[in-house]
Amino acid sequence: MNETYEVTISDVKWGGFVFLGVLSLLFGILVMLFPTITATVLVILFSLLVILLAFMAIVMALMTPVGKTRSSLLLLAGVLGFIVGVAGIVYPVVFGAILVEIIAVVLFVIGLMTISFAVSEKTFQHRWLLALDGVLAIIFALLFMVYPLIGALILFGYLVGAFFVIYGLIAIVIGFALRGKKEVVVTGTGY
């Protein structure tokens, strides 16, 4: 008789979840205590990503055969991306405010679309929730547009911190829930 084992989530060590949860919780608290540093670091990391993508675009443009019109546009996009990335590293506060403005415009459009969906969808019983969702998105969009620097701190500081705090608490609960639960399913296979 051969025995086969089914691996389940219970096979993962419960202590790993608790450890991950505690680290996430501590990280989230630190992020929320120092939102300005967090926002600056995230903007600089995003700027480094833009520089990396710009470098890749420049390399792809230079490797494209001569005469292709798209290679010129790709080269231009790469150079502009490089300039934007460097500007983000040199002036992270301004770059963060610009990112918040872009996010605000996206939130505003999403809010308008959600409200229009709530108005047009007559058969949905809870369309007031859609309208509320749209109004909330527009309110946040307007706040971010009017106060972009405060919006950067809220977006890149407190919300990231809140995510890690919530994630950490849930991971700790999962770890302790798994602590007492260890299942191995054994099935017999005959010849």
C-alpha cells in the first residue's frame, strides 16, 4: 500500500504566519509614525523604477533597426522618462505631489463613472451604495487636488502603514488559528 499526503495550509508552520504578522505590524507602525520619510522613500523608489524603465526603452530603441519610426518615439520616451526619474529623485516632494494629482484625476473619473452607473442602473436594489462609492471617490479626489502634499503623506504614508498593520494583525490571527490545527490526509492506493 502506498501512502500519499495532501499538503494543506495547515502544513505551513503557524509560527511563520505569526512572525510575518509581527514584522508587518511593526513595519506598519513605523511607517505611520514616520509618514514623511515613508512618502519620500516610496517616491524615490518609484523614480528609480522610472529610470530603469527609461533605460530599457533607450536600449530597445537603439537595438531597433534604423529607419523604424517607432524607434525614434521609443528613444524620446526613454530620454523623457530618464529626465522624469532623475527629477523625482532630486525633487521627491514635487514629484510626490504630481503623482497625487494624477491619482486624484483618476479617482475623480472613477467617481463620475460610478455615479453614472448608479443613476443608469435602475434594476440594482443597492445602487445607492454605488452612488456613495462614487461620491466618496470624488471627495477624496478633490481633497487630493486641493492639498497634494497632504495627500502624498496620506497616500504614501498612512495608508501604506494601515495596510501593513491590518495585514500583520490578520497574519497573526491566521498563525494562531493554525497552531492547533494539523491535518494529514492519508489515503491508501492498492495495486
